[in-house]
Amino acid sequence: MSAAAPGFPRPVGRATRGLFSDLGEAFGNLRAQKTRTLLTALGIVFGVGSVIAMLSIGAGAREQSLQFIERLGVRNILVDSRPMMSPEERQQRRRISPGLTERDVRVLEANVEGLDVASPRRYLHPARILPKPAGTIPGLFGVRASYEAIHNLRVNEGRFLSTGDDEAASAVCVLGITAKINLLGYDAAAGKHIKVNDTWLQVVGVLAEQAGDAGSGGGRTIDRNNAIFIPVNTFRYRFWDSSSFLKDELDGVDLRLKPGVDSVVAAKVVTAILNSTHHNAEDFTVTIPAALLAQQKRTQTIFTYVMVAIAAISLLVGGIGIMNIVLATVMERTREIGIRRAIGARRRDIVRQFLTESSVISVAGGTLGIGFGLFLSWVIAQAAEWQTIVTVGSVLVAFGVSAAVGIVFGIYPAVKAAQIDPIDALRYE
């Protein structure tokens, strides 16, 4: 027989049909059930879109975290003083430890191998500032010139503090970008003066917008953009902190290691040295941004896996939908299967026919799902103001899984269709 009966696909000869013939028949059969096919494909569309969106959220969160921690300095070690809550606690602590002092800085500089530069850090919350700030009062930090290199600060106007400024205890300052706008507006600030408490300071520079924080000042996290930086000796000789009774001499010490030095090992050395000079008073903390970076990577990876697992449930549901529609199609087309078997179709031809149909549904749904995933990522980024990054890998993974779902969930219905007895199929009404 050279032609198929009306309403039925062309019979299979001894030679296997080509790919285009299989696809043509699959599209024809699916087109006959447009609504059912569309609803089935929607499960794959939503599943692929959800996976891409979840992966994009995870990638965006990871990128923001890495940028944040890298700007803290992956070669840095940050030592912070633990604040005291009461005079009784201070008295008890001072019996065994002098607290964090300039002497600690000198000891660390002399004994930590691989140390590049260090900067003590002091913090003061000013009682008054002129001109009067338009927003939150900036914090005052006393630091060395090396603080710029340690934290990779970018100067937008003028310069940063110099070693000469520190040695002379000069009345100069550098403003964070927010502090500059709050105090002096949007005009050039270099050369102008501000008054902090009772001391006039000349502005010699303005920082560009910075990410991250400037450490802990009295137990508080300080916005580096809304800060005033002065030489640490200027801080020592020109300012008095009314809360200093419950504080150590230094609020912190920031260290930067030379390239190639293991920051975790160096941090252990720093901790051991300070424990020795502080007699194990546990009145300080040591933070390693490099360790935070590694931990953040692990956390983000777990977070991404969890989100993808949740989104993958949509793909599973879509696969079950594909199995359901193909099984229903097998029942509806039992007589057609019997006719095809009677005129020469082999079992593997029947398997291939239904497997092709399930694959077409999953591939088409996966393709639409990619577009839906890109749109969903954009919506999330706009609505939540959250950075999302769609990678080629996430698209390939989501699409690959959707194609695999179509094949895996299409195998059982296809095999079941091939096992139908031709005589029973011809009798089926």
C-alpha cells in the first residue's frame, strides 16, 4: 500500500522515517489537540522559567556579596575592640587587660610575618558640626594614611590623608560622599572648612561612593560614605570623647597582608599575639574578609541549590503532565495504532512516534520557558530592586532538564502504546 488511509499518518515502509517526517507527524497530532497541548506545555514553561529566575537571583546575590566582601579587602584582617557596657565591666576587664592600644599596633607590626600595612582606628560621634548636616550626623574617624590602601578607597576630589598630616596632627579631613553632600552641598568641597565639636578642619579630599562599612565604632556599624576621616594623631590631640571611659584607646586596627600570605594563618597569629598581650580577656574580635568570602560562597551555593530544587518541582509537575497527555492520547488513538501495526509499522516506530510528540512538547515548552525566565528575572530585578544575572549555564541547564523530562516521562506511554496488540486495537471502539 503506497498511501495512508484518509485521516491517518503515512504508513511506515521498511526504511525508517527521517527526522523531519517524525516531527511533521508529531506536530500534526499535537495540532489536533491544541488546547490540551498548550496546557501541558505550560507546566514546562513555568518550570523552566522558575529555574532560570531562581538561578538568576542566586547569581545576582552571589555577585553582590562577592563585590561587598572583596571591597572589604580579601587580604585584610580587621581587629575590633569589644565595647564595655558598664563601669563594673570596665573595672573587671582592666584588671587583666589594657584593651586595644597603640602598643598592640606596634607589636603586631613587629611580629606578624607578611604584614604589608596597618592602621589604628578611632571613632567619635560628634556632638555638633558646622555647617549643620542636612541628614544624619557623620561619624568621625581617626586613621592613618595607610587606611586608603587597606580599604581600596577611591578619591573623587582632592587627596586622602598623608603621613605628613598624621605626624603634624594637621587639622585636615577627608569626607565621604554622603557627608560632603550633607555638609557642603554638591559644589567642590576641597579647601573649604567644617567645624567638628570645637575644632575647625580643612577639607583636603572627598571620597567616591564606597561599598561596605568602616568597621565597628563603639559596637555600631558605620556607613563609610557618611564619615569624616582625620589623621589619628589629630584625633588624639584635638578631640575628646566623653564616652572614652567605657572604650579602649583604639576602636580597631585594620591590617593588610602582602600578596600570597594566608590570611587565615595570619589571623591566628594576630589572635595569639593579642591574647598574649590582653591575657586572654577576650576583649577584641578578629574578622577575616577572605574567610567571609569563602563562607559566603558556600552559603550562596546552598541557597541556590534550595531555590532550584523548589523550582524544579514545577518541571516535575510538567513532566507528569506530559505523561498524562501522552497516555490519554494513546487511549484515544488505539485504533490508529492497530491500523499502523497492521500495515507494517514496527513497535519501535510506535515508540518513536509518541516519544517524538512528548519531546516536541517539552522542547517547545522549554523554548518558551527561556523567554518567560528572562522576563521573570527582569520583573524581580525591577520590583525588588535586586540584582539578577541570567547566565548561559542556567539557560542551558533549565532547557536541558526540560528536554530530558519530555523524554523520560514520554518513554512509559510510548512503550505502552507499542505493546498494544494490533488485533485488539482494531476492535477498539
